[in-house]
Amino acid sequence: MTATDGPRPTRSFQDMWRELAPLGRHPDSGGYRRYAWTSADTDCRSWFQAQAEARGLALETDRNGNQWAWLGDPLAGDAVVTGSHLDSVPDGGAFDGPLGVVSSFAALDELRSRGVEFTRPLAITNFGDEEGARFGLACVGSRLAAGQLPVEAAHRLRDGDGVTLPQAMEAAGYDPDAIGPDPERLARIGAFVELHVEQGRALDLGGDPVGIASAIWPHGRWRFDFRGEANHAGTTRLADRRDPMLTYAETVLAARREAELAGALATFGKIAVEPNGVNAIPSLVRGWLDSRAADQATLDTVVTGIERTAREHAERAGIDLDVVRESFTPVVEFQHALRDELGTILKGATRGNGRAVPVLGTGAGHDAGILSASAPTAMLFVRNPTGISHSPAEYAAEDDCVAGVIALADVLEGLACR
């Protein structure tokens, strides 16, 4: 995006977007590889620090590596907090996470240009390791702060190279022995509002640039370990094989069938094979299932059906199967009072023209969902015309991004300047 003469939110957004865009971008894929506790992550954190300092905000990094930029007294309580995350999935898009952080700083710039007076402390956040791309668990920073991830379990997390979370944090200059629940800090939050690019096409189909989240579907990740017998691909008769890849393939197809029948979602998107040779029958195929549904009963039905089918095929083929639930997030119903307040603020705003803002659910997890157990939380979505996310093709038009900035500024003014 190139800078142009225009309203302050446009210039502010463009300047920050241009500065952040190169960080962690892979030259071949065009996607982002901003993994937790890597050099790309450090660059993003430095960018956040520079934005905070440029605006005279007090920067804090909490015990779990989450960044907080404060306007007003951090200890006063009843703060209005906004922000998102800067890390990415492997070869992810530019908007998932960073749009919320950039928009938060741009919204503050907009409010200052309006000359408003803040009556409550305001903070902008960057939560660490939201995507879970490196260690396989999403929302690590917010889960730790909210006490939803035990310290012992966090210390056991390893990346694909065997590096533990403590080792990665220490290499990046952070103290892994300090991580853990942070109830005093979360108790300062009176309201948390996260802006995010929509990871779907509901807004585009309805012709709306901005929407409000109603709920986050229950979702989780399950690891399926199929163990067979390694052997020579060129000499072993088909009848003599114990090939776990076949059972895995049947399970992938079963996941699609079960999800279609239930109106849910199920995806095997990651796989590890041993010994992983072209001319070798595998001894182990490890696949990770991501499944989501509108309600808990439907999700249980889907995952149970997938596992049942996997075990049936495994038994017939002489394959050993272990299934481990690695993470789970129950349904999150955002607080109705705060959600309704956002709707009232946006409907009454000058640019709202008295039009109701659409309210929609989402199957994607977010830090706002994790924090909802500790503080009132809400979310705003910005239109994504392609519906594509977790891909370099992820996109939001500049006009819609600026509309999101204005909407967030209106919300923050309504909450923190009354």
C-alpha cells in the first residue's frame, strides 16, 4: 500500500502497514513465517515497541512475553484494551493478526485527531504465539496469562526440531521460569475488543465492511498416530504389508464425510511420516486433525465418528492407533452486554448512518476467546472479499481496513472516553 494524501486514519494505517509488511515475509512463497521466539518474531516485537514509543505509550512485556502499550495508569483498573497478534501460520497472509494491531494504533491516532479525552486507561496489545505454528498449540501467550495452560505443559512443548518452549524463549532473551497465570494483570481489563480480518465471506456476501462477532465455535486439535511396520517398497507383497498410510488415508476421507453429514468442519492439514523414504513402507504416520462445529454436541459427534472409522480400518489392517487430544477450546459466547454496546455505538456513530452492524459467528479461535473467561471481550471483523485466510491470498481492501479503523475508534471512544 502506498501513502496518499487523505484523512489521518488512512495515512496512519498506510505508514504502519508499509513498515510492517516486509517483516518475516518469505521471498519465495510471498507468505509470512513469523513464528514464536524467532528473529522474525523479534523484528515484529521491535516494530510494536517503536509504535508505542512514537505515541508516548508506556510499554510493558508481561511474564509470558505478551506486549502491552499503555495510555494512562496501567494500575488504575477498568482499562479498555484492544489489539491482536503479529505471529503467523506457515506462509500465512498479511492480515490475520497484524490488521488488529495496526488498526489499534491507527484508531488511537484517529481519537487523538478528534481531540477526545480518555476517562479510562487504554492499552494496545500484541499477544505472543497466537497461531501455534511453532509448538503446535494456539494462543500460548493468552492461555498462559489466563491460567488455561499449566506451566508444566508449556515447558513440555517442542517444535519440529526438538527445541523446547523454554529453550526458545531463553534464546530470544526471555525468562521461561517466569511464565504462568497473570490474574492481577488481567484484572485490570474492563473490556477487551479485538479487531480481526474475517476468515470467511459472510460480510462480503452481505455487502458490509465491518461486523461484530457473536460467538466462536468450539474447536480442537487431535493427533492420530498410526503405527505399522516399515519394509521395502519394492520387494514386499501388498498382502504382507502393514502400511499405516492406507489407514491414515481412509481416516482423512472419513473426516470429510463426517463433517459434511454434520454441517461441521474437519481437516487433516499436517502429517509426519517415518522413516519418510520414497522406497520405504512407513512405520508411523502421524496426522493432526482440526475440527470445529457450531455446538459441542455436533463437534463430539464428528470427532467420535472419525475416530471410530479410524479404529475400524486400523484393526482390519493390523495397525496400532493412538489418538491424543492436544488442545481444545469450548464455545465462546461473547458477553452480550458488551456485544450489544458495540452495536449501539456503531449504529449511532456518524458513519454508521443509523444502520445496524451485522453480527456473525466464526469457526476461528482468537485471543479474545481465551480472555473471555477473565474479562468482558468482544470482536470486530473487517470484510475479506475472497474469504481466504491462512494463505498469501488473504486480503482486505484498503477502504475496508480504514472503515475498520474508524469503527474501532468509535468503539474505543464510546468505551474509554465517556
